[in-house]
Amino acid sequence: MLSIVIPTYNAERFMTNLLDSIFKSEFKDFEVVIVDDCSTDNTVKAAQKYPVRVIEQEKNEGPAKARNIGVEAAKGDIIFFLDSDVIVLDGSIKEIHDYFLMNPSAKCVIGVCATEPLNKGFVPRYMAIFEYIHLIGTKDSKVSVFAPRCGAIKKDFFRELGGYSESYKGADVEDFELARRINKNDCIFLDEKIRVKHQFANFRQAVRNYFKRVVMWMHLFFREKQLDNAGPSKPGNGIAALCAFFSLLSLFFMPFIAPAKYVFIFLLTIFLLANMHWWNFMRREAGLMFALRALFLNYILGIDIVIAAIYAVLIYPFTKRQTAGG
């Protein structure tokens, strides 16, 4: 049996579409376990209209804790994690079952978010396409990240690892931290046939989320010394972000230092070259004007990322270190 584990918090507006997408699956050998983290809306009532098990937390403790509770309550030997703000695309649940059937030695697999997000707008579409292109195409379909919005793992292996680190109380980098421990023991595979549509951030949310997650990712990197080969945290994106930040900085020096303009041109060139792969894909997917706007947005977010990284370096010596394991 496959156990679908979903942590929820004030997700009433997402539940109908999510659960409809799950239960219309032709594959039926699964259960759905929802762990509600003290929602203040009608999330629980909305979920209880479907044949699911709902576990209600007594206090809000974050998605890492909720997922661990869901795994312990699950009856299946394969755990399929979903976030509450997604819908599952046709065939994805069966694909997970078939993947582990055809690859019995595999212990975990992730899917991808479709390039069309659930919500409308330029920034959500940019985020969806950007994440997609940075996940696909890795060597042997092996990735260093484990995305709980659409990821499956064998229950016994998850428990051996100690589950998610419950020291992370928000939707932070608990997924990256778990991925580090998975990679020390086994491989994370990507199956592009497993797909969801996801609700992505708007501009304000993206700036805030990037800043927070970059700070936590940097602290995780200081401890683990491991980079990622997939996702937005790939090294190439870090190089582009550094070029964006220092090219902007060089603009301020142009009136005072003549060579600053050459530094600006050099850094901007590196920025463009570092982003050419995803930019070309985005141009083909959404058109030239969209891709040009995306390049400017990436420049702004790159500055945000570097400011967050600098802040992370400064506060790291004074920050209580997160512990690994559940």
C-alpha cells in the first residue's frame, strides 16, 4: 500500500482541489493521512468530506513534526509526501507505485512541479518554470534534493534516518537537511512522470522566502559542506546572484572610479552566461518578453540572495545550531 501524507495549516482553500486530484486516480491502493497543525480555518472539515484519516495536533509544531507524525500513523510501506497547496496530475500516484515496483533497490524518488502553477501571475509562473528547469536533466536522474511537496520514500528507510528534523519549526530547510542524510546513505532519484501543480509565491513572498531560506541553507552548508546538483540552490545560481549583487555595487562606484564600468560589464556578462540555460528554456516556454522580464526578476532576487548570505555569515557564530534527525 501507498500512504499519502499531507501536513496542513489553514489550507481550507486548497483541500477540495487537492483531494479531488488524489481520489480521481485510477490507482486505488493507497490511503491518505492528513496531519493538521492547529488550523484556525475549516481545513479539517473540508478534509473530512473525503475518505481520509485526519490527525489533529494539540499545538502548532511545524510541518516537519506533522510529517513525522503522519509517517508513524501510516499503514503503507511507501510514503508519498505532498504539500497542501498542490494538485496531483494524472497518473502520478500510479507512477510512484510502478517506480518502486520496477526499481526495488530504490529508496526514494521525487517528482517535479509543472511549468504552469496553480495561481496566476508573472512571478508564480517564473518560479514554476525556474524550479522545473533546475531539476530536470541531472546525470542518471540522481538529485541531491528531496522535495516533500512531491516526494516518495520507503517508510523503513525514512525511520532509519530519524525522519525530519523537528528543530525546524516552519517551512524552512528541513527538506534540504533530510536530503543531506539521505545522500549519505543512498540516492535520491528524479522521475519526471511524477508531477504536481503547485501554488507559488508572489513577489513579496518570494523575496521574504528567499531571504529566510538562504540564511538557513547557508547555516546548513557551513555544517555539512555540501552543495546541490539540482534545484534553485545549484552553484550556478549562486554565481549569478553574486554577479547581480556586485554589478549593482559597481554602478555606485562608476562616478568615482573609472574602471568600475568595466567591472560592471564583466559581471553582467557572467550573470547572463550563468543564466543562459534556464533563460533559453523560459523563452521557448513562455515567449521572449516573459523571458526578458524573468531575467530582470532573477537579477533582483539575486541581490536578495547575496544580502541574505552575508547576513547568514554574520549571525552564524551567534546562532544556535539546528540538530539533525527527528
